[in-house]
Amino acid sequence: MRQKAGRRKGMQVTDDRINAIDIRNAVKRYGDFTALKTISLSIRDNEFFTLLGPSGCGKTTLLRMIAGFEDVTEGEIFLFGDEIEKLPPNRRPINTVFQNYALFPMMTILDNVAFGLEMKGESKAAARKRAGEMLELVQLSQFSSRKPSQLSGGQQQRVALARALAPSPKVLLLDEPLSALDLKLRQAMRFELKELQRETGITFIFVTHDQEEALTMSDRIAVMSAGELQQLGDARDIYERPSNMFVADFIGETNLLEVEVDAVEAGRAQVHLGGGHQLSVDAVEGVGKGAKVHMSVRPERLYLSEGAEGPESLAGTVRANMFVGTDIQTLLDLDGGVQISVRSSNSERGNKRVFEPGQIAHINMEQGAARLLAD
């Protein structure tokens, strides 16, 4: 396992762990267009960290700034306490795995992995020995003499990873490396990537627009939109406690319901939806009486019954049921034009009760399911 770097000038420590990357007030402009707007965040050593957001949000731009492929208009970037934003890419102990694996088609797999090491001055024998170790790490030793065209997409991806890991970088950047793979292969590679990160002890910074990839692999996630950091936290925190409407809507499925706050007392807010439906939910800072905000409720935190099963219950008319394999998704209409989606597990332990379209059903909420959002 790699030794952790000693503390240097400018180095910050988060939760008793050294930060591999510190980004401080980083801005990126292209002429009059601002692609990144004052981003500050820290990425811990030996962390699987994900930059998540839709296309054009600035996540790849930020990754390229860390790698040195893009200049920093304003701000600073530190690698284990050393300022690096003015260093050229070849002087940064950072490697990148791109969407396009960029393997040399006429070289064997072993030579592809060894090539970068030889370019850095290692002898051919030492480079090939190290390349062999990396191929063993990604479980491709038996294919060392093959050409890239003789491998599957997932195998080529692992070769690209082996090549990037061979020089023992302090940080590995991954720019949507799974996007070209089919669903089954992407799912398998998620597990392999996470295991590889744990085994090597190298900090991984992963860029994706796929929420499921981010939730399943990451120690922490930075959600980005329009060049700004929207929320930073672990997967459960971001999913269950979104900080705003964008995060709630972008991460997974949710019901976003417009509500008006009637009263706030003892940490609880009394709210009503269109049609007069009243609920009591946890209050949030900055939202007081008379405020018109949105409430987020995940479909799987709701369940249906014939009668109300608690104070946080709403009656609605079933519009449709959709079978989605593991779950059944039910769409319901409430008075006042409000629509709600409920997702029930399609298992013996789940709530398999199905109400037919046109029937009245009560929508019950688990405790703490509803969350107000300071829009």
C-alpha cells in the first residue's frame, strides 16, 4: 500500500485525513463565458471522489484543470500541499483515463502499458516488469501478447487503467471511462474500479453524468450545475438530504411538490399543497411562515393503503401502474392538480398491493420522508 505523503506548506487536513487535492476559489473563463464560478473543495487522500452533473456543468473542465490540460483563470490548486496550477501536465504526478482509451493498435497489451514508463526513462526490462504487474492487478496477464483489437471493450478499459496506474500516480483522474460500455459491462466495471481503488490506495477522481455510477462507487460526491458546486457529501446524504431543487431532481427520482408554509414551531413546519392537503414536515433554515417552496419526497418512501395509516397521509386517485421489474410504480392524482408517484417493492416482503386505475388509495409517508427545499 502506498505511503501517505507528509504534510507540506499549504496542506490542509480534513477529518484527520490528508487532502490529496485542494481547490481554492478556482475560476475558468473562455473569453466572456465563465465555465467555472469560484469552486472550492478538498479531495482526501485514498478517496473515491466523483464530480457529478449534466453535460456542460463544468465537471470535465475542472478535471482538466487538475490534470493541467486547462489553465486556471483565477484561484489555486494544491496537490498534497504543493501548488500545481502553473505546472505543465508532464510535471504533475497525476494520470488520466479518458473516454477514448487511446491504446496503440499495433502494440501488444504489455507494450501499451510499458510504453509510458519507457518514455519516462525506465529501462525496457524494468518497464515490462512493471507492466506485467499492472496487467496482473487488472486480471489481464493471460492477454499480454494480444493486440487491443483482440480484446472486448471492458478489457480495453482495464488496459487503459493498467497503463495509467503503472507510473504510480498520486492521483488518478477518470473522465467518464465507462460511457462507451454496455449496461451489464458498466455495472461489472463499477465494482472492479472501486476494488482497484481500494487495493492501490490511490485517490480516484471520477467524472460522470450517471447518478447510479456516482451513488454506487463514491466515498463522496460533488454535484455540479452551470459551473457551480451545488452540494458536496456522501451518497446517502446527497440522496436523502438534497440541499436544493436541482440536487433533489437530478439525483434519482423524487416527487417535487409546491407547498406553502402555514407555521413553523419546534423544528416542524406545517404546510399545505394545492387542493388544501396539509402535512407536517421537518423545518429547514431560512424557510418561515408564508414561504412558498418545494417539498421533495422519494417515491420509495411512500406506500399505499385503503385507509389513512398516520397523520402524514393523502388520498388520491390511481391513474396508472407500471411494472418495472423489481418495483411497481403507481401514479396518482390528488385534488388541486397535484400528481404523486409511489414506488413499491415487487417482492414478498414489499408492499405488493396494487390499486387499479380509478380507485381511491391513501398515500402514506415514512417518518422523515418529506424534505423542504430552500429554493
